[in-house]
Amino acid sequence: MESRTGPLPASMLLLGTFYGGMVTLAGVLGAKQVALGPLAVEAGIFPFLLLVGISSGVTRLHGERVGQMLVRLGFVPLIAAIVLTLIVLQLPTDPGMYPPAKEAFPIILGQSWRLMAAGIVAYGVSVTLNVSVFAWLGARMKSWPGIAGFVAAALSQIVDTFIFISIAFLGVRPVASLYAGQMISKVVLSAIMVPLVIRLVMSLGARIDGPAISAAKCGDDR
């Protein structure tokens, strides 16, 4: 899995735009806790696992250099969204605003500095780790990108959970049960979502970028 040089492929315009949207959406959806049978997890995990799968798929198609560049560029919408949210929260509220929405808005979007810092650090470390591990495994498991993607995602989600909970909640509330519950839930969801997203990204890249990407992918799979 070699890093490619030269102009970015056309598929990166679509994938990069979608990736940036999911970076910001993950923080918003994280305000809700969902129950999936016996698993309890924050809803932000769904767009976050899309980020993991997209970064792995991009790494598979275009190499680790492009995958890591995508992760670094993700900081731009993430930090911009946080700054804009803080500004909007400080602006006066229209007295005629729908009362339930007026009360809910600061609760949903207002976060402590620890939560914001936790999100930024956890994103940077975990998705960077995911790309690095996937690139290493992908070079050794060329015919099994889904398995390589799951292993990389599972490791990165364990690290993500440890970093986020430690920064956000350590010393504020008991965290042992949070560590275990979130790690198990995220690993299970990684097994379901990430291989599918990787395959979708690879197919999309081959369709948009044409025969060159398709041939490169087929060569890797031999």
C-alpha cells in the first residue's frame, strides 16, 4: 500500500466533503445516548465510525499519506464548529424563540472545556492511529481489507474511549464502568460498520476515479 503523489483524485472531493460533515455531526449527535439491545452508546459513534471507515478506505485507495492528510484536515471543521458554537451561545436569544428550543439549545450544544478538549484529542489520536494500523495491516492482508479495517478500528476505538473518558470525566465521576461499556459497544459496532464503509469507499473511488484506481485495487487484491 504505497502513498501516491500528484494531484488528488476526483473522489477525494466527495469523500473529503462528506468526511468534514461527519466530523462536526459527531459532536452534535453525541448529546444523545442510544440503547442497542444490551449496548448503550452515545449516538456520535455512528458518524465517528464513518470517519474511521472513510479514512481506512482512502488509505487503501490512495496510500497512508493521503489518509493522514484527510485526518489532519478534519481538525479544520472540528475546531471551526466549536468556535462558532461558542460564539452563538454568547449571542442574545430572540425572545420570540420557541421556548422548548430556547431551553434545549444550550443544553445540547453547550459543553465544558474538558468535553471539547477530550473530543479534539481523542479524534486526533484515535483516527491517526487507525490510519497507521490499517496501512500496516493492509500491506500484509491485501486480500482482506475488511478484517484489517476492523482490527484497526477496534484498536483505535479502545484508545479513543480511554482518552475521551479520561479527559472528560476522570475525577468527576466513576469511570470504570464507562470504560468497559463504551469499549465493548464501540468494538461491536466497528465490526458491523467499518468493513462495509471501507468496501463502499473503495467501490466509490473505483467508479469516480476510473480504471487507474480500479486496476490498482485489483493489483493489491492479488
